[in-house]
Amino acid sequence: MKHRRVRLMLLTLALLLSGFVLYLDLTVRAQFDGKRWALPARVYARPLELYPGMKIRPEQLTMELSMLGYRSADDPRDPGSYRRASDEFVIATRPFVYWDGAQAAMKLRADINSNRLSTLTDLKTDKPVTLARLDPLLIGGIYPAHNEDRVLVRLNEVPRDIVKGLIAVEDRQYYSHHGIDPRGVARAFVTIVRGAGMQGGSTLTQQLVKNFYLTPERTLRRKFTEIIMAALLEMHYSKEEILEAYINEIYLGQDGNRAIHGFGLASHFYFDRPLSRINLQQAALLIGLVKGPSYYDPRRHAERALKRRNLVLQEMLQQQAITQQEYVAARAAPLGVVEQAPVGTSVYPAFVELVHRQLRRDYREEDMRSEGLQIFTTLDPLAQFAAERALTARLSQLEKSRKIPPKTLEGAVVITSAQNGEVQALVGGRDTRYEGFNRALDAARPVGSLLKPVIYLTALEHPDLYTLATLLDDSPLVWRSRGTSDWEPRNYDNSSHGQVPLLIALANSYNISAARLGLSLGVQQVMNNVRRLGVERELPVYASSLLGAGSLPPVEVAQMYQTLASNGFRVPLRAIREVLTLDNQPLQRYPLSVEQVIAPGPAYLVTTALQEVVRQGTADGLNQFLSPDLNVAGKTGTTNDLRDSWFAGYTGDRVGVVWVGRDDNQPIKMTGAGGAMTVWGDMMAQLDPEPLVPPQPENIEMIWVDSATGLRADEHCHGAVLLPFIRGSAPTETASCAGRLPMQSIKSWFERLFE
């Protein structure tokens, strides 16, 4: 009876063990045969395209190369190196797979003359190059929930030194055992019995099981499970498959909250080069990190890391994996770790957040965090740098000059391409690396006078009633509406100006004449045009909304001015160009979407008026930052009690919007011209903008008018100015000539519009 019970117990244990082994077998195969790793999406900036004739300063090209991690060298041969001699560059580019195909590594000579790329030559063939691209800057990633990051490599791409070193140091019997080393297991169990904890005794296969399948707990049960799973793994898969998985899985470092897994990513993280290009001493350092990435971190503990690397080299020599000569040379070499780790968690969090939001429209969150997507964006690193530097420096200067407590001013910046609506830069606050509140996207603040151009646009769409020369009433106004308090807008200078031409009213940002005009047109009609220009959120249909009482975030203001800069064509702002799969197959394209929402004539007239704002209106201080020859169009914005400072404007190639204020909504005691415009000016001065020369529509004609009456005038009469009119809308009555002057002496600010 007793023997029967024992047999029954043994049988039960055998069945339980068999069931447990079967369960582990299914687990091992399911995960190893399936998708082994959740791979983050990688986000890239735009690649810099080099071509003869492009506008670029030598300093800008140097900065771009520096951002990309290119190394200065006397003889640039290795990809990722360059030499600059005055205005001549020799660049050894890196190979890269773009959305439209692969570009091999090239050795280029780029000659810059008068801030233009004059010639571009392939030094390998000595032939001119019409277009070449520098590999794009990796600006961040969208990581799995556990924040693991890795770059997958095939075993045939792994240097032999890595394989030989791992075997020599971590598992000398790797190719002869079946997943476990009996002697090592025995040693491990002895340490347990002695109470020294779980340690040692792990083959490469066991290490893979521990990292890939199990938790890091140190218990006898986990060790037993690890041994069984290691044996099962060896039953089903070849040594090469297991070794490849190990090389891609092992944990090798930490970058903030991002975990560095696998030798492929570790090579980039520590040496800024692909695994296939590392040398013996670098391979030894990576192998040494397996024992303790934190303890042997070469950036924080260089001496420890050096000793560990040299120990790895010694083990490789003893196992005859390297020669004595190789050992001596590698041991004498420095660590060779790059001082600054390449970007992981984004240094441009505000822009990456915009990318993430736009991606959510087309992809599931889990796909973005697991499928290894390659996302090519519109970010221009040079524009981003200029925006960040201008905002942070100016905010500190403004606090000091206005006696505002330090670190209380905040700001946001958006820069887009005037031609295609691509977002080139986006700054969410003065702490440009902060991943929290993104003011460029989410800080909806009253926009003040930035809405006035829409009032004038609405009027100019009725050329039979309004032109740039139409006289507007700027006398005091009290607006009464049932159910609301009386509204009495005032001009900034607390004066009224009587009858003023429409162009002057906008240039000087007169509140009363703008309010009167908007009320006569209808507040709803003006708000409809705000929507047509691309603003998505509903603004309140109140009289005060005409003067910017409604709130918008900077990115929506940028969309509105983008449409004006595009001559009435609405181009939705976009931050993404292309999306590729992990194996470089095109997955999604984001083509240009264009819709004409404003007729060319009224759009041209509004741009003309906004250029006058900068020439001699409220934004004339911008001429201290940029040449008047650029003909910038722009508008200042200031809100009640001086709580918000805005500037929105555009050049021939860029649209920019800047907001300055406080998060607690306290007054900042500065106008749009005194705050945001100075940031805008600093920023654009660094970017060498193109002049704004809007194409004149066919239905626009230039007519001389009298600046006082708005009537036609002889061009030589005193006070005569040349203005654009939609054909048929110019005044027909002629003013009397108060006094004739030579053409050369007529230098009114109106005339300078069209010199």
C-alpha cells in the first residue's frame, strides 16, 4: 500500500512536471517563432539636400555636420567625416536608405561662394553632382511601454571579434553544451545551499532565457525554470539562431528612461557607428558591459570600464581568439567612447509630440511603439536651433530689462515653409528639452490684433465697397448689444484719428476703425473667414472677438498666416513626409494638400498691407533685425492689460509665429512689438530669409491716388501714392493737385511699398 502511494505520488509529480515542461515548451516556441521584440518607431529630421545654387552659409553647413555627428578629419575617408578649408568642404557621407531608395556613401567636395553652393563634385568620379543628401538627423523615437530600444542585426553582420569575445568571456563551452553547463549549475546550487544567493552558472543560452522570458528575481524556482527553458531552446533552435537572439536582446546600458538593448544599438550609443564598423578594443568594451552596464558605464566610470575591457582582451588572448600583437595594440588604445550619446529620447520633444499626434490619425498606438516604423519628418535642425536660441536668450533679456522675476516669462515658436506648409521648427517653451506642457500646440491664448488682417481681408473681398485707399472711421465707438455690457474699444494710444485710409488703419493697428469695419461686415462673416484660413476651433461670435478676445494656440495662428503667405491657398500644416516599414518599404505618404480658399486679389492686397505694418507701422522696429529690402509682412498682437505678446509674419520662404507671456496669465507689461517681435527678429536674422515678392495677380492694377482723399491723382502731385487695386475698384474721380513735385521727391511711406 505504501509503495503504491509512493508510485502514485511519483506519477503525479511526473505528470505535473511533464505538464510544466510542455507549458514551457509552448512558451519558448511561441515567443521565439513569433515577433520577438517590440521595436520603437524612429523619427528623423529632414535630410539636408545639397545642390549647386542652394543658399547656405559655411557656418550653417558646419553646424549641420556637427549636429549629425560628423567628425573633422584631415583626410575624410570614413563615412561621417569631413574637412573644411575656408569655404570649401570635403564630406564623406554616410550611406542611408531614404523613402525613395538607397543612397550609397559618397565623397563630395562642396564649394560655397557668396553664401551659395557654387559647385558640388563627386571626388570618386570627379564628376559634378546635381543633388546629394546628408543622412537625416535622428531626433527621437516612440518607444514601447517598457522603453526598450534596440537596433536589430543579423549574425552575419556582427564582427567576428564580438562572437569570439562572447564565447571566450561568457561561455567557453557554448558550441558543445545543450543549453546548460552542469558544472556551472552545480556551482550555482552550492552557493544557494551556503546561503550566498543565486549567482553564476549561466550559459549564454540561460542568459538569453533570463532576459527574454523571465523576471530578474533570484530564486531557486526561477533558476529551475531557466534551466528547463534553456534546454528546450537548444532542442528547437540552432546555436546561430540563439546567439543572434542573444546579441540583439542583452541589456547594455541606460539613456535616461530608455533602456539600451543589443549590441547593434550599443555600438551607436557608445561609439556613434554601426556595429559592423567597430574595432577590436570597442568590441571588447561592449562585451565587458554584459557583466554590469551600470557599474562599468564608460562615460561615468571610465577607469572601471578600461580595466574590464582589458580583462576581456586578456581572456580573448588566453583562448587564442586574438593574437599577441592584436592584444597589445588594442590594450594600448583609448576607450574611444563619444562624449555625447546620440539622440534617443528626443531633444526636440515639442516637435516629436506634433509628429505623434499626426501619426495617431493613421496608426494604432501599439503599432507606433512596436513595428519599427521609420518616420521622416519636416524638421529643419537649423531652423529649430535658431528658434530655440532666439526664444531662450530673448526671454532672459526681456526679464532683465523689464525687471520681471527670472524664469517667469514663457514663450512658444512655430516656423513653417511658406510654400508647402511643412513645420520646420516648433518650440513648446523656454525649457526646450522639457517633455511636459507644449505651449505651441496647447496654450490657447487671446490673440489680440493678430485677427485684424482677417477683418480687412473680409472687407477687401468686396472691392466695390473697400480698397486700400478707402477711408475708415476711427472716431470713438460705444457698441451696445442686448444682454451684454456696452463695449467701448480704445486705441493703444488712447486717441482717435478721424478718417483714415484702410491701409494706415491696419499698419498702425487702430482698434476703433477695425472694430467699426468688422461690425459693419458682420462678426459672423469675419469668423467664417478665420475658419476658411484654416483655424479649426470655433471662436466666439462676439464684437470683442474682432479685436482678438478669442483664444488660439500658436500652431493654429501659424495655419492662418500660412494661408495668407500662400496667396490664399490653404495648405494644412504637416510634420511628416514619409513613413517606411522596418524593411524600408513605403507604408504611408503625406502628399501636399492644397485648396484655394481666398481669391488671389484680396490675398495680395492683405499681404501688401502687412508689409506696410513692418515698413512704418507697429512693427517698424523689425527693421533693426532684418533688412527692409526683404519686404517682410507681419502683424503685432497685444492683449488687454499687456498679458500676451504676439508676432506673426512671413518672408519669401518662411512663416513664423511667436507668443510670449506667463503661464499664470499675469501682465508682462510689453506689447507685441516689445516682446514677441524681438524673438521673431532674432530668429529670422539667423536664417537668412528670402525676400517676399508676392506674385501680382492678373486682376491687380497699380493706380496713383491722393493720400488724403483716396481719389485718383497725378503721379507728380504732392501726396500722390501708388497703390494696388482689384481691376475696376480704383476711384474714378480725380483730386485737385495741391502742388506739383518732381517724381524723385515723392518719398511718402506709401510710395516705398512699390519701389
